[in-house]
Amino acid sequence: MEVLMQNFELVEKEKIEAMRFPPVEVLENEMLKNERLQNLNRALSLGNLEHSKIKIYFEDEQGHKIVETTVWGVTDKRIILKQGVVIPIHRVHAVQI
């Protein structure tokens, strides 16, 4: 994982709803984008089957954040967390399972 994890601020899932997400993709490399999607789909399976929590490293307009949560759904553009909280996939740096 290329991301420098110590630069990410831990946030509560409930605070994500108030965050604003720019439309710009945070990953430039297609290989990293594919890896991100594979990890998201794996996290979805673990979330639905075992309710396992994973770490999502993402970026809002204020900076780098990390949330430890269960993934309940993945669409082509969003990650769906518990209580309908969403994170745009294009703002995710990495998913740690």
C-alpha cells in the first residue's frame, strides 16, 4: 500500500455524512484503482457474512481520513456503510481488510 497511513485522521462513521467530497479521483494508477475495487468487494462480502470491520482510507475536502467500519454495500460510485452513510469510491485511497 503506497499510502502513508500516519497522515490519516481517525473519524467516526457518523461524521462522514457532514463531509464534502470533491469530484476528483484520488488515485492516478489503474492498477491501484483495480486493487481498491477488489478490496471493496471483498470487504462487502466480509461485512455481509461476518460483520467484519475494515479500515477505509479516504479524503474529503479537509484532508485525509480513516474510518473503521463494516461495508454494507458497494455501487459503481459509492461505498454504503451502516445507517446509509456513503463514501464516494473515487475519494478512497485504500481499503485495509
